[in-house]
Amino acid sequence: MQVSLLLTGLTDVSCVEADGTSIFIGTSSGELLHYVVNRDQADPQERCFSSLLASRQSAAGPVKELLLLSTIGLAAVLADDVLSFFRLPEFAPASDFKTVRGVRGVVRSIDAVTPIQSNSVELTVFTAKKIRQIKVTAETIRLTRELEYNDAVAICQRGSVVCAATRATYDLLELERRAKIPLFSVVQGESEPSGAEYDPYTARIVSVTPTEFLLSSGSPESTTAIGMFVTTEGEITRGTLMLSEYPLAILPKDDLAYALLPSGKIEVHDIATQTITGTFDAASMIGLKQVSNAVATDSEVLDRLTLASYRDEGDVDDDGFTDALRAAECSAEMLCFGHQSVHSITNGSPFRQIDELLDAGDLQQALSALETACRTVDERVKTIWTSYTNQKAGILYLQQLLFDDAIDTLDKGRIDPRILISLLPQFEADLHGVKVFKGVKKALNGVTNIRSMIHDNLSNTVDDPQTLAELQKILEGNAVELLRRNLTKHRERSTTESKPLQIIVEQSLLSILLDMDRAEVKPKLKDFFKLDLVDEAGILSMLERKQRWMLLADYYRKTGRRKDQLSLWRRLLDGELSDPETPPDLLDRLERALVKYGDDDDIWELGIWLTKRDPRAGTALVFDSIKQGRVTWELERFVNEIRHQLPDDFTKFLELVILVHDVRDVKLCSELASGYAVQAVDLFDDGICKELENWTADFASLSADEKSSYAAYIDTRMANLDPGALQDRMMNLQRVRQRLVAFLSSDIALEASMIEKAIEPGRQVLLPETILLAGRTGRHEEALDVLVDQLHDYEGAEWYCYHGGGGLAWHLTTAFHPSQEDTLVDDTHFAKLAPSSRLVYGTTDKHELINVRCTLFPALLARIIASETEDSGRAAALLNRWGRYFDLADEIRRLPDGWALRSVRGFVSGGLVRLQQDKRETQVTKSLARSDLDHVKSSTFTTVS
């Protein structure tokens, strides 16, 4: 049984009554107090609900008895022998009722056969000389029976039978037959007790069954007392109750008799067996009262359901005490009271059975009982019962290493995750301020940490150390998984938790995830970062400590911190940081991100970095950004910066800019061509120069029939070089010259003077380059000097003249096959630099080309004539082949004496034909011009008329 405080701070309490919402107090000082129980507010100090004083009234005198007649909305009050009535629920005097005077005691009649009608209540009162039965309704009061009986001090009525007592004896009274049956003395051995020593031995009468009364009897000569059962027929039945002391009050309930003893104890006796079933404290209590219903508390359950600090002893959470009190609430039909307080007596809360099942280890049965019990309680109580039961069951499952059952129940119980975190030694959790049910805290006292708990459990069943270690590792992993699942669920639903708690949950969960297998944990990490971070700085710091750089970069992307993301990627690509999860296409991702999101500064900084690392990617990024208008700076600024930062590889960079991205800036193109010239000159040494001079002399000495193109000749000589250092150097030189010639023979505009200055030191052997430069600048005499005088390459000279100073790339250099080691572009890009499609450098006008040819071919003829002393065949062949570009009269006059005209017959006949054609064309042109003039004159005449 439980004795729990309902109300304290009172004085002179003499009687009490209660229903589900109110407590009524009568005092020996003549006051009537009406308290309303406030179930929404608790008094943590007194561990009970707060009660509000609704009214305080004066009675006619000391209040002896209070009876609630709820069925008719009245309360009966006996004060100083005056019986009066009050209206409920306000507990206001019923002014339309007459008071009944001379009443020494009043009890509610108990019908032995049928329940009392709801529209009336029967009361039994006794006066100095009579016992009366009255019927009370909501409007009237009337006498129904009465019987003479002198000096009554106590009565109990059952149907028509009243058991009454004076100070000396007990009697049975039959109201209907008006009969009396004497019973026995109140004080054993005393028929007329008088004096103060007998004052405690007042008669105690209660009805224990419809046909039995229980009566007390004792004596000053004995410390004990007895309780005797008497039927309504006056027969003593059953055995005798043996009471440790003469009781202050006796109250029957549910086959038990409760005896309040002067020593501050309540003895509980089994009515059927007359044995004592229990004793509990009731210090300072003076009376017992049976009520219809009173709000009570199971103090033991309350203690277990009270939230307290997990670490600090005695630190109770007052804020949650009201909910705990409601969860420990129970209904009481018995009250005990002292002069200053009122208490309830209960069998305990319905929740007590659930907790007892948990303590007994019947966890599943306890959970089933919880489900049943929660159907009849409000939501707040259900929440506490559910939380407590599942938390405690989860801890007990955990002690049995049943992790799956533990996680399910702990999650339902909404246990503070910091408690679980603290059980794993590899994690730290600040438990300051953590609140836990005291009953759960007690269960947790048996769990130091999970690692030790697992070891202790396994040690009892496993002897082999290796097997023990393997099982320990597996079970510890299961425990960590339990924690992960709990933290995940808690984090997903936690939106109103305190920030420190959310931070601990967040950090512990991420720590677990980062220690898991990387492939397995990817979707879990993705889900983790879907939720907003509470402690962003702490999480980012953890990612850095764990060196999870790709995760960190992805978080930067998710939160729009693009600069941080790009910077991190850059450090990964530079090798400054390392992460196994770095994707192979990270560089491509960085480029795409820069183009999509980068601003001026990003593209400038990372464009330079990327160009230094991968010129192809860097220049592509810059050009894409410029085309899309994402930058405000000019290409020239970027090129100058690369020139400054990459002096050794600047030529490769220019190749990308010009050949891949089709930049045709004269200055940049000239700089690249000059760079090739410088590279070529830098490769010269005595061996190379001597070899090239020999090749030039050898080519010049070949007869016309032996000569192919200069390019074919060079290919042959290169192929015949012996393997070794000279061959390697010559191959390098040839590749550089190929690029230079490709530029010089293209239609790209160049500053020839810049290139000429660069090749000046090697002019004696860089003959193709000299020819092409001379042709570009119109210095044809110089080009013909090289072709005719130095190389004796008459076929090349003819092609030079025919193309107006160009078109000799195929003749002068071999097909382009660059080395991938010293260039960043392939031959397809150099192929774009095919020989000029223009007829003459700087123009595409056909007439101008003819004029140039008419200048160059005569110049070439003059050189051939001047150089031929014995044979005129080469000059005659030139005239016959290209006669259209010579003036017939001029050349015939210049022919040396001794030349036979038949040797230039083709030239002469062709010249005459052209003269005839020119004459006819002149006549036609004049006729057309005259016709046009006549037409104009006719039009003018018509207009004037």
C-alpha cells in the first residue's frame, strides 16, 4: 500500500471528504475549507499536485463530520451538534434547508439489498436519546424512522439494522421491528468505564459485508486489542482480529481491514483469514475516511518516473515533475488525515505492475502490458509511460546483448542519445544537464561501458582467447551500429532539441559514418548532409581531421561556397592533399565548375594555375570564359601573365593559343615564329653547321636530272644519318624548322623583321627560311640569289616565280611530324597552316599575280643567261615554258648573239599569237566603247527634248 500526501499546511483538521476534483476539510476550530486540485501544477517539494483554496467558511462549531451526497448535489456538515447542508459543487450553504440540531453523529445509510436511489440519500443520525433515519433530496429533508437509544457515541447502519455503541457497550438495533440485541463491552472487563484512562477506548464500528459488522474491543491493561465480527443477527462469527494497539480508526476495503494505530502505523488485516498482511507508516495521522474518489499519487512510481540529472545525485527536474506526477497518479478511495495534512491510501498506480515486470526481466510481457494500459490514459501520461518502459527495456536488452531489440525499444523510448554515446568508450559526450528517469538511471547503474559489458558476458561462455576477441569485435560493431541507427533517427526528428544536444548527436553520428567502409557508407553520408548542420564549423573541422576532402568539397558545393570548393579541388590536384575518393576526372570537373560558376577572380587565378599544370585545359578554360563573356579582362593580360610565370614553356602555350584557338594576333604569331627561329639557332653547334653546309653544297652540285625537291633531299640525308647524338640534335632542329617554315609559308600576317632578326645568326644555313622571308617582304632578288646562286635549284626558282614569291613550302621542307614531347598540339593543328591560298603575299588579285610573274620570270632568265656560258638550253626551256610572262620584243633583243631562234621557237610563236590576240581584243574594246558613247549621247538628247 501507498500513503501519499494530498494536502499539507493545515491546522486542526478534524474530518475530511474528497471527490475527483476537490478536497473538503473540517477543523476543530470551526472552519470549513474547500480546495480544488490543480492537476496541471505540481508542488515538487511536497511531491503532490497543487491545491487551490476555493473557499473558507465558518461552521457552527468544531466540525465533526463531512459527508458528500454527490448524487443530489449536497454535502452534509456536522458541526457542534448542528447538521447543515451545502450546495455542490460550489460548497455554498443551502439556505433553503433547515439545520438539524442536537445531532451528535451522522453516517450514511448503507442499503443491504438495493442501491440507494440517485434522487435521494438516507442518513442515520444519533442524538442524546435517539437514533433517527432521515431521507434527503435536493430540495427537502424528512424523518423516516427513529428509535430510542441513549448516549450513543458511534453507529454504523446496514439496511434496517444499526450497530450502535455507548462508551460501555455495543448493541444491535432493528429499526423496523424496533428491537435491540445487546452485544458486549467496549472495554474488556469494564461494564461502566469512567475516567481519562478509558478515553482512547472509543467504540469503532464498520460494516465489512452486507451481513457483518466489525467491532473493536480493548483494555488499558493490555497493549493489544481485538476486532470481533458480528452478524446482523447478533452472532459472533469468523475469528478474531488481533490488533497491535487499540485503533484510532478502522476502515474496510476489498476484503481487508485497515486499522490506524496510535503509534503511527496502519495494520492491514485479511478479513477472511484474520491475519496481518502488511503494515505501513502513517505517522501523525488521527483518522481514516472512505471516499468515492480522490486524486492520489503512487509515490514509488513517482520517484521512478521523476526526471533527474544523469550524473548529479539529487538533482531533480522540477519542470517535468508535473507530468511525472500525472503519470504516477492513481485513484484513492481511502484517506488518512492528521491535524495538519491529508494523505491518500492506494494500492498503487496501474504503472506499478509494468515496472515490476521490467524488474523481473519479463520485458516482452511488460511491453504488452504497456500497450494495454495506454489505451485508457491521456496523451501526456501515455508519453511518459511509453518513454520510461521502452528506455528501461532497451537498457535491459542492451545488458543481454540483444542489440536489435535494444535499438527498437530505445528509439521508441526517445532516450537521450548522449547516454548511449557515453556507453561507448571511443566517443565522448558531455553529460552535463542530461536528464533521465530515476528508474532508468538505476538500471543504467549496471552498465559501465558497452565494451566491458560485452567482454564480461562473453567471458562467461567463451574460453578461447582468439574466439573471444573475434566475437568482441563483432559485438562492438553491432553496438556502434545500434548507436548509429539511434542517432540517425533522433537527428531526423529532432528540431526542438537544445543546440548542445543536437551538436553532440551530429558530431557523434558523423564520426561513426566516417569510420565505416567508404563504399558502404556513401548513401548514409548523402542522407546525413541532406539535413542542415547545427555545428557547421565543428563538422567541417572533423572532415578536415579525418582528411575527407571530397566530402568537404561536396559540402562546399551544396552550400554555395564555390571558391572554397575550387580551392580544395586545386589542392587535391596539386598533391598537397590526398583522398582515395578523388575521382579521376576531377580536373574536368574543376574546369566545368569554373566555366559555370567562376567569376573574374576565380577564372583568373585558377586559369593561370590550370595553365601551368595543364596548358591545354587552362587555355581552353580561358577561351571558353572569354567567349561566354564571363570575364572582363582581355586575353592580352592573361598571355602576359603566362609569359611571366611560364618563361620556359611559353612557346608551347602560344602554340595552343594560335593553332588550337585560332588567335591571329600579329604580335603573338610573330613572337611564336621568332621563338622557333631562336630555338633553331640555339640548337646550332659546329657539327650541325658543318653538316648543313655540306648538305647545301652537295645539293647545289647535283645535276638537274639528279635533283628532286629540296625537301626530298633533306629527308634522304636525315634518313642516312648514323644513330647518335648528331642525329638526335638534327632531328630536334628539323622539327623546329618545320614549324617555322609552316608559319612562314602560311597566310598568317607576321612581323618579318622580328623573325629575320632571330634567324640572322643562322642565315647561312637556314636557306628555306631566308627564301620564304624574302618572298614575304618582296625581296625577290634575294630569294632568287639563294635559289639560283647557292642551291642551283632552278625548278624551285621557277615555282617561286610562278607563285609570286610563295608556294614553296612543299619544296623546301618535309611533311610536318612534331614530337609530342616538345609540343602540346598535334599535326592536325599544324596542318591548318597549309601554304598560303593567296596568289601573291598580301593579295588574291589575279592581275597583280600576273604582273609579279612578269617581273620575276625575266629576272630569273637574266640570272640564268648570266650563269650559262656553254649551254643555252636552260634559258630556252624557261622561255618556251613560261613565255607568256615575257615581252617578245624585249627578250629577242636581249638574246645573246649566237643563239639560234629555233631553240626558242615555242616562245616566239606563242608571243606572236598573243600579239594577234591582243590586237583583236583592242579593236573589240574600242568598238564597245564607241557603242556605249553613242548610247549615252542618244539618251542625253531625248532627255533634253
